[in-house]
Amino acid sequence: MKSALDQAEAVQGAAAAAVRLTPRRGRLLREMAKRYDLYLMLLLPIGWYLLFQYGPLYGLQIAFKNFSPAKGILASEWVGLDNFHRFFDSYYFNRLLWNTFTINLFSMLVAFPIPIALALICNEIPSRKFGKWLQNITFIPHFMSVVVIVGILNVFLSPETGPINALIEALGGQPIRFLEDASWFKPIFIGSNIWQNMGWQSIIYIAALSGVNPQLYEAAKMDGASRLRRVWHVSLPGIVPVIVIMLILDIGHFMDIGFEKILLMQNNLNIEASDVISTFVYTTGIQKGEYSYTAAIGLFNSVINLILLLLVNRFARKVSETSLW
Amino acid sequence: MRKQWKKIAIGTMIVPALALAGCSSGNNGNNGNASASPSGSSVVSETGFPLTEKPVTLKMFTRIAPANGPFKDMPVFQDYEKMTNVHVDFTEAPTDGFQEKKNLLFASNELPDALYRSGLTQLEATRYGASGQLIPLEDLIDKYAPNLKKLMDEYPEIRSGITTPEGHIYAIPGIVTLGAARTDKKWINQAWLKKLGLQMPETTDDLYNVLVAFRDKDPNGNGKQDEIPMTARAGTPGQGLPIVNLMSGSFGLDQQLGYNINIADDKVEIWMGSDRNKEMLQYLNKLYKEKLLDPQLFSQTEAQYLAKQGSGATGVFFDQTNNNFLPIQDQYTGMAPPAGPHGDRLQAQASPIARDFGAFAITNVDKYPELTMRWIDYFYSDEGSTMLRFGREGENYELRDGVPYYTDKFLSVEGAQGKITPYAGGGAPHLIDDHVASFINPPQVQEAQEKLDPYMPKVRYAAPMFDEATAQKVNELRNDIDKYYEEQSTKFIAGALSFDKWDEFQKTLKKMNIDELQKIYQDAYDTMKK
């Protein structure tokens, strides 16, 4: 129903636009001339995008070539899809895809709702002081560098000297070599990510919650809604658009999160679970100089990412009327 | 307004995602593909010092190890500049991340005049040589490097180990004629052996029993079970497992042609899928399971490993010298390779005479290749090597019977030795022979080497040089196979993978075309024999 209406509106709009095309363009130019200073400011970010985001796209062609630095990008020999075939036929292909997918999927399933819950809690805490305190405590870890975080993990989880294993031993268990066990890799990686980022990610929800109309709460209170009911029926619906946008933004990074951290945590004993596309690109491409091959892998990765993003956006538009475009 | 915001947001997102793939390329510079060197040769004098009348500056890219100080403060480069009239401007990249910095230099084509202590792999040398970024050096060596040439004539395997099938030399190695600098000794805690009344282990079973005693009988006498019976370096991912390389000889697994290869009756066998290898991994797994092998074997850092050597709490470990445990050196002695279950007794781990392949190379932007060649050649003489390794006479070293020794005063300053010489940290392009070995080859190390000598393979074939296409093929095959072998061996040893999976392991190696790789090495061996 809704989409039919939308369509009708869109058709109307298009027709109207066609009629008014010329005057509109003139108006845009006049508008631009009038606010030229604002548009001048826009030049800087546009330039940045052209230079650092669109410019490098030119180099993508090496994915289809046998790139030789001395010959340069254009003169390198064209090999078609060879690099892609090599990747698809590789022994590591399934593992890389599986790990990249599962790590991100679990991260999303587990890590995505937590900041929302945290924001709702902060919002409901009657003491403002305690609420602020909680917020600060939870977002401080966000400012630590990845190297420090992995260092902390190493210290805490060390089988010889770490407090976690000391506790396990005190309770009569055997120390666990957390960081050298493939089955522990994903829980540790995702868990520490949550710890590090939940406070930071909750900020945007807290901001959104403050924008919910207080009259709605009062009305709900009048109707005898309990605190939980108010969260469920007022707070949550109030921030759904933000949640959806954040979800789509997260999907936009679906295939490329946590590269440095994974690389730092990786070793031969957990690599079964920790080998992902981005670390493979780094170790093979940058360290072994296989630029064309890894450019192909990177391109493949990005294309999957783009498809996911388009799918999720379409899905979100269908079910919740909120989407990026 | 809101719609617009969304558009911008989506734009900001997709574009970086797409750009990810392209980000490693960023090159379009094609500056000067010409491999012919522009003139400038006239500056160099044919013989003697200074190398040039007119001062010349050369830019070199180098690796700086944690032990080193800045290169410009090293006495060798200060004094050598005065001698030669050549100023060298070093760009120092730390060992961590050196490999990627080096690759990016070539990928972006922003090259220095030369690469010093560059650790180029054979593939890199062939690849960048074929593309013209590195210049061929064979003629320059003939004309301008008398010391190096003499060494190459004396040891023909140097030349064959660095010359491509087309007859070019793109990189000069660090040359080690001193046998003791090419092996890792097997150090065993003789103080513990004596205290527990044990014999020096002669077989792998003996070794097992000794390690059990080290673990259980509290040889360091502190009442705690804190002894580490055996440990080894963790190794760098992609470069093999040190513990495997060090123990393989006892299981009849040699390391010929610079790879996991046995040669018998002119047949090349890559032994990674063999039953002997299974036996070795099972043995190591037994040690690991019973805590006879250091549980940190796969995760310790170099610093942790060196600290264990000096702590005296370790039973058996492996290293080239005794430099890391000098204060307690009497506790340790060298051990011969133990004989394995089939009676094999081999010191498989050993480097060829051209130990540090790709230590020095000249690029196509160097205006003075002749001068550069003369500059580096000096370090392949005793005199030059002494200067490089020992610094300044009087200040850093003194001559005893004509042989350089660090002065006691200089050695008493902790950490000072590594600061003054680029050899500390390995891989410097120079000659290591008896003359300059007083520090790395003291009597204790010589003795430990003598224990190994009878068990060295009769011939050691160096890694063969392939032509570019073959080198690329070998690289593709080995990227997959080596990664797989390393991972699976680690898991077999650590017990994360059961030996029931051995068949699967063999099958996967086959699937990765290990036979094709073996064929390539066989061909290379046949060509070499001809």
C-alpha cells in the first residue's frame, strides 16, 4: 500500500520536475551564487573525496593485470580474471570467507543490541550523576589503541601469569591457553570489542533518546504504564529510525572490521578461526608483494560488501520505512 | 534536508569500501625505466682510496635492528666516509615492518640508490631484477669488486647460488666462510646433567629421558617445578618452524636446496608429507604434551626467548653463539644431534656460505653504480669486515696477535656492542671469516660446533635460482603449501590436531600440487648437476 502511494508520488514528482526543469536549474544557480561561501566550503571535502577516495579507484585495474611496479599500472600485462580464479581455487578461500562472515555476523548479533540496551539503561537511571558516571566509564576504553587492548588481553589471559587463569586454577581447573586456541578466538575477539566500544556506540542512542517527546512519557504514565512498558512502547519506538540507520552503517563495514586487532591476535594455533580476508590481503599482498592477486581479493571483498549494503537498505525500506536512500 | 544527509552518508560509505581494493596500488610513477646508468662513472677511481675525488652522496635503504644505534653514529660509517669521500644517507626501517616498507619502495618506484642489509628474497631479486628496478651486478663485480670476486672464485657455490638462469646477479649476499656462524648449536645444561648424574643424550629416546628428569627432579634446586626442559625460537610466520628445522635431522629429514628436501640418488624428495615427518611431529607432540617442550614455544617473543637463555632455568635450547648467556656460560655445553629411531644423525639445519641472500643491491636510479660497488666491496675484505664488526681501534677494539678483540672496557658497557655495528641483528653485507670471529666464535662455541661437524651432510645444495616465471610459480605454490605446513605442524605438535588426520594432511598437500613443486626442484637440481 505504502509503496504504491510512494510510487504514485514519485511519478507525480517526476512529471512536475520535467515541466519545471529549466526554471529550477536557474534557481539552483541563483541560489548557489547567493550562498557562494557555503559552497566554497564544500569544495574542500569534495576535493578530499576525489583525491583520496575516487582517485585510488584508478588503481583497481591491477586486479585484472599482472602488476609490475617498474612498468606502472597502465603498461602492466592484462590477465583477465586469472587472479580471481586463483583466489576461488585457493585452499584458503572457504576458510577466509567463512571466518570473515562468521566473525562479523556474530559481532553484529551480539554486539549491536548491547549499546542500545546501555543507552536505555542510562536513560532510565533516575540519578543523573550516576548515569553520567556510567556513560563515562563505559566509553573510556574506546580511546585506547588496538595495540594496548591486545596487550591487555595478552596479560589478562596469559596461562602463566594472567589473573583469569589464576582464578581458574584457584577454583581447581586447568589453565586455558585462550589465545592459542581456535575455539576461543571468536568469543575473545567479539567480547573485547563489545567491552571497548559499547559506551562509545551508545552515545548516539542516548542523544536520540533525549529527543523523544516527554509528553509521550507523561501520557503513558497517566495510562498506568510501568517503567518497562514505557521503555518498550515509548523509548524504543522513538529511536527505531536511528537504530536502523546505525544497522545499515554497520553493514557497510561488514566485511572489513577489526583488521589490526585480528592481525595482532593471530598465531598459528588460532589461525583456523582468525584468518580473514583483510589479514590475508595484508600478509600476502603487502608482505609478499602480490599486489594484483590481493587487489583482486580486496575487490571481491568490496563487491560483497556493496551487495550486502544494497540488500539491507532495501530490506529496511520495506519493513521500517527508514533507509539511507 | 534529511534525504540529502542520507545521500551524503551513503556516499561516504560505499566509496571507502570500494577503495579498499585499490589502496595497495597507489602507483603510477614510471620514473626512468632505463636500466642503463647515466654517466657519473668518471668520478670513481679504479683502485685505492678515496674512491672519488669529488664528494658523492649515496642514498641507501637499510634495516635497523633493536640492538643497533643510528647508522650515522656508527664509527664504521663515519670513518669509512672519511676514507672514501662517499657520504651515505641511510633511511632506516626497523626490523618490524621492514619487509612491507621494502615492498612499498619497489611498488611505488621511489627507490634509493642502493639497498643495504635488505634481506631480499630470491623471488624479489629475480622479480625486481627482471623488471629493471635492480641492475645486474655481474660485470660490476668483475671490474670493481676484487675482494668479492676472489671469494666467489674460491667458493664457486656462492656464484651458483646468486646467479639467475639468465646469468645475472641482482643482489650480493652476506658471506660466511666461518662454519660455526652457519649453524645453531644445540646447547644443553651440563650443570643439570651432572647434578642428576645423567649421561649426555645420544638418541632421541635418551633426550626424552633427560628432559623428563630435568622436569621432575628439580635440577636448579629451588624446590619448585619451574624448569623449562627444552625451548626454541617461536619463528616468524611464513619462515618455517625453528623447532622442526632443528630436530628434523634426527629423523632423516635433511634440508637441501634451501627447503624441506631430501636428496638421495639424484632424486629430490619434498618430505613434508612423508612418514618420517609424521614420526618427528609425533615425537615433538609427545614432548609438548608432557610439558618437556616450552608451552610458550609458539608464542614467545625473541626477547623472552633470549631471557630464558640467560636465566639458567632452561635445559636445552638452540642458538648460534653463547653471547646471550655469557654470565652463566659454564652451565652449558654443546650437544651432538641425537640419533633418531632409525639411527639417523644429521645436523640438517645449516646455512650455505652465501648465508644472507640479498644483503645488498643497487637500483636503477643510482648514478654511480661503479662507485657503489667499490664502496661495498671493501667490507668483503678482512680489513673492512674488521672495521664493520669492531668499530674503531683503541676505542672499541684492540689487536691481540693481529686478531681484533673488543676491549674489556668497551664490552663492560651493556648494549654498547650492538650499537656500533650493523652486523648485530644479522644480515649485513660483509664477510664473516675466522679473522673477525673472536666475539661470536669463542672456544665454547667452537667446541659446540665440533660436536655438530661429524653430522653435517656431505654436500649442502643452496636454494636454486629460478627464472622469473618459474620463481613466480614456486612462490604461488609455496605461499599456500608453506602456510599450510606451518599451521598444521604447529597444531600437530601442540596437540590441537590429532594424528588421525594425517591422511587428510597428506591429501591436502597433494591437492596443493606439492608434486608439481617437487618436479620444479628436481629440474633445478638436474640443471645444477649438469
